[in-house]
Amino acid sequence: AEEAPYVGDATMAIAYTGGTTGFPKGVMLTNDSVNSVSYNFKYAGLCATPGERFLGIIPVFTSYGMVCGMHMPLCMGTELVLIPRFVPTTIGKLVKQFRPHHMISTPAFYEILMGSKEVKNMDLSFLITMGSGGDTMNEGLEGKLQQFMRAHKIRYPLAQGYGMSELSAAASFCVNDRYKPGSVGIPSLSLTVSVFHPETGEELNIGEEGEICVTGPSMMKGYFNNKEETEYVMRKHADGQTWIHSGDIGYIDEDGFVYIQGRVKRMITRFDGHKVFPITIESFISEHDAVHSCSVIGVDDRERLQGQYPMAVIELNSGIDSSRRDEICREIYARCQEHLEQRGKPVAVVCI
């Protein structure tokens, strides 16, 4: 058969996602956009050698699974162990069985791995890199996972990354020991990541919080048959470049590391206009040994016509005596009052 010519901007896949608005949209990925992600990983200096084993557990119908969990490891020459139908509770068994050198996962799956009996006392030094993406990981869970990795002799710290389907999955990631706690890494080689004021569109300085925007070759072609949503997310700036507006709030530090604080729509705005980011409170509370998971929501200010306050809903670890629930709640509430900034303290803590 005659080899087909390479067409860079040809649509090679349509990945459906809730995107920045929650309504399912078809993201048109191109040959160039997908390949650019693989090149970014290949030439980032990752400690990866052709022939090493990569465990692919992320469903390939998602851009994260298709690009970072299948296309990228194959382009880097690794041996891919693809799990067509991944059952989260089997993650420990899969790691023990296949002994991968590299893998990617979501925070929720790594949390299951930490509690897996198959790897409880196992030497995991064969694992070189563990990448995390697909969801935000609060610093409490990150700290527990890093401790788990050190105890099991995994070579490098957790390689958190950041991206979205509209960017063919990956826009930034940590590389080997180039890592900072709470960060999702440094921008990919071929991409420009910057922070803009979500209302004025002004480009912000180092350390200032605003909307994360990205431009570069990994951008999608657009949403399938949805011009309005495409124009909302892909906007031309004064510099003449088209930028993807992520809908995520974050900042970039002086070393170029990117930090995600939460969604634009998930900010809790107090009556005085002060913005509270739930992930800050969730990260702090999740550091407590008794906490399994935590979610911070906004509750209406009963004394004023507008504004909300944060309230923390906590799931405690299994095995904790129910008679201690109220005591632990009071303890966590007191710690929040003592250590969190004045206008970012939860008004209530509920343990379930």
C-alpha cells in the first residue's frame, strides 16, 4: 500500500471532554498537536531508556490516556503494557506483576496504590518515574504519597503534570528531580504558559495569581461543530497569538514552576470580595493523619445579601472509632483557626 503523506493539521482524533464549562465537547486533536506532546517529553531530559517498561492504565478514549499513556511511551521506545479495562482496585497487583519502570496515573489511583496489600512491604526501586495528572492533587495527599515513595525506594519524586484535552493532554510536568512540592512542573519545551487577569486580560507578573493560559503547537484544532465554544476558549491576544484559556487559577514562581490554585468557577468569594481557593484549605486539612479525603464548598453568608464562606466536609480514614469523630472535627477546626490566613478559614468542619 502507498504511504499516506503526513498532514500536520489533519484531525487524527476527537476526544470528548467537559472542558472548561462542563458540557461535553469534541476536542479535535491533530497529528502535530499530539506529536508535539511526545517530542516535549522525549527531549525534556526524562530518565527513560528505550526498552524500559511503561504501565498504561489510563483509558485511551481520553486524551490523557491516548497521548500520555500510549502514544508518548511508544514514541520514547518503551515497552508498553496496556491495560484495556483497568479496575482501580487492581493497581497494586498490576505493579507487582509487571514491575514497570514508568507509569502515569491519577491522584485517586495512587491513593489506592498506597493502601494496596500487594505492595505494602515491597521494594519498588524498579519504578523510576511516577507521573500524576488528570486531576488536582492537594498537598496533603502529595506529602503522604512522597513519603510512601521514599519508604518503597522509588528513585525520583512524584512527577506531577498539568494539562487539558484542549492542549492534547500535557502542558507542564516535573522532570526527574526537578520538582517542587505543590507544583505541576515547568512548561513543556514548545509551549508558552502565562498568567492573565481573568477580568481585564492583563498579563500578570511572577507570583501573581490569575488564569492560566497556554499557546503553542499542542493546542487543539477546535471543538467539533462548536464554533461558539471554540472562540470562547481559543482567544487571540494583543500579541497576535491565539491562547487557550484554561479556566484554572494559578501562578508561576521565579524558577518557572507552575502552581494551580483551583478553578475560576470554584473560587469562593466572600462578602468583602476576598477570594478563597478551596484547594488551599483542602491541602492543609489533608495533612492530618485521620483524614482520608476532604472537599471545601461555599455556603451562603446568612448575615449579608451576597458572599459565601468556606465549609470543609471531611471523610475520615476507615477504622476510626465513631466516638472520636467529634473530637477529631474539633481538633481540625482548631488547627485551621490557628494556622490558616484570617479570611481563608472554614466557618465549619463536618466529618463523615
